[in-house]
Amino acid sequence: MKLIISSILLFCTISAFGQSQQTHKIVFQMATDVQKEQSSLARQLNNVLDYWPDAEIEVVVHSAAIQFMMKDQSIVESEILKLQKRGVTFAVCRNTMKRKGVEENQIITGAHFVPVGIAEIVEKQESGFAYIKAGY
Amino acid sequence: MKLIISSILLFCTISAFGQSQQTHKIVFQMATDVQKEQSSLARQLNNVLDYWPDAEIEVVVHSAAIQFMMKDQSIVESEILKLQKRGVTFAVCRNTMKRKGVEENQIITGAHFVPVGIAEIVEKQESGFAYIKAGY
Amino acid sequence: MKLIISSILLFCTISAFGQSQQTHKIVFQMATDVQKEQSSLARQLNNVLDYWPDAEIEVVVHSAAIQFMMKDQSIVESEILKLQKRGVTFAVCRNTMKRKGVEENQIITGAHFVPVGIAEIVEKQESGFAYIKAGY
């Protein structure tokens, strides 16, 4: 009996406070075409990973930022490829691609695709990710 | 006895994980007077509602964005009226209105008014809304 | 026995819903060098404190915003000193300082220092702070 109650208590404790004991999970929103901000984001992602090598990071790219993820156009293409090797996921909004006439093969290799960028950010927050809006 | 314990366990589970099973709730912060970003927000809200017709969405408008919600001045007035019909709430900061000398009757019909825009965004986050900062 | 179960139930309830009954906790991200936005932030912080005098507020300053926190350079130095007296914490990113060659004694008195600004914002969100991205 006591064991059962202890288990419940432990379960509740973990449910309520467990997040801070887990891997840090962060979703970044990238929505600007300002190149200085795109370089800043690449640097910030590396800084966070230097500090927390196990952090689970997803960057959701949409709207004016689509060029950030385009082959031969992105000023941070090599940084993005390196960040993917460090475990960062880049999720590109299909709605934006459709509106701007961008095809999957124009996007930097390794990217993921999501139907609606903002919905993806919402779902990540719902599943316990902290949210950071990139840009200034 | 077992029934009681099961109930507690169920209650804890719902408390901890219930949010992801509910309607998606999103609070947007709109604080910029850049017109391109105001059009983007209107489009994004429609995209999210096309994807999640039952999403509960509030847009908090404050600071430089007040013109976004002003009759005969907003470049997205007709979109805002349509979005209200789709269930989106627009909450305008009274502090901003006071500082800029804007009266209630100058604001697009159907808007709500809140004393402090940022406090409203905080309260929405506290009650389980995901947060999206509009603009770039 | 009933007392124990009641206690567990109470504990779970507090764990799940307690946040909304506590002091409002807010972490602001300040990352822009646009002076108009720096003045806006100072005003917004005062507005929130006028509305919620007990709010626990931390402003994390990083990237291009570092000048916001520099003695004799910040256009809101006197406001920052007053806000500190009202209980606001200003946390400056050491990574940014290192990259820009800024020393601790160049930063407005009373500031805190954190290794990675974005990591600080993430930790605050993990511990129940609402997040507000300053700027437009």
C-alpha cells in the first residue's frame, strides 16, 4: 500500500517538475530575410550547443526567411550543414514554399518539411519546448 | 481503495499531459508598425485556421502596432473583420491607446480591450497558450 | 489513510494549477540595437510593474542589444537603475561581451552576468516564466 502511494507521489512529482531534469528542448522561429540576423542565429545555435551539447534544437523557417534555407542562396549554408551534424533540425514551412514557388530540391539537404511553420512552433511548445524568436 | 488510487493517478495524468489533447491555443503578439508584417500576420492567422479550424487564437496588439487595429487606417481592416468571424480575438492595449490618444470608437469593431498588452500575453501563457511573436 | 490520499491529491492539484496563483514571472529577451525599441522596453517594464507590482521580471540582454546595458552609452541608463530598484533583474550575456570586447566594469551597475543569454531564457521558461520577445 505504502509502495503504491509512494509511486503515485513520485509520478506526480516527475509529472510536475520533470522537465527541468530532462534535456533542454528549444524551438527557434526564423522569419526574417535580414542577413545579419541569419548569421546571428547560426552563431547563437553553436553557442547554445557548446554550452549544452545534448540540447534538442529545432529551427522552424518560414515567411521571408525561406532564402535562409535555399541552396546557393543562403549565406549560412555551410553553417547549416554543420549544425545538422551537431543534431539541429531545420523545419521548413511548406505553405511558404508553395506561395513562393520553391521546390524541395532547392532547399538545403537534410531539412525537414512541415505543413504550417507556425503550427509546428505551437506543437513544439505544447510538447515542452522553450521558444526563442530569432531576429531582432 | 483501488478505485480512489486509480482516480488520483488518472487525475495526475490528465493534469500533466492533458494540454496536448485539447484545442490548440495560441496568443500572438503584434507590436510593429511595419505594414508588410501586418499583412503577413493576417495571412498566417488564416493559414493556421485552415490547418486547425478549432484553434483558439488571440492577437494582442500594442505599442507601434496600434494602427493595425484602427478603422480607416489599418491596411488589413477587412481581413481582421473576416478573422473575427473565424473566431480570432483581437485584444488592444489600453495603455497604448491612452498614450497615443486613441479612442475606443477609432478601433475596428469587435476588438477587445485589455489594460496592459504585455500582461495579457503573460496571462495567456500562464493559462496554457503557446506564444508567437509576430513580425520579423 | 484518507489524510495521506487527500494530501497527495492536494499536492497534485497545486503542482498542476499552482502557477496561475503565484506571482507573475516574466523573462524578456532584448536583442536589438534599435534605440526606439530600447525606450519602448523601459516603458513596458514600468507599465507591467505599475499593473503587477510584485511581478518577478528578468531582462536577458544579448547580441546587438549589449549597448543597452553599457554605462554612458545606453539611452535608458537612468531608467535601468530605477527599474532595478523596482526589482527588475538585468542579465547580460558573457558570450556577447567576450565577442564584442566589453568588460564587466563597462556594464551598468547592478547587472547580473550569464554565460549564454539564450540558455538563460530557456532555463527561465523551464522554471515557469512567461516569455516576451522585446522589440518589434
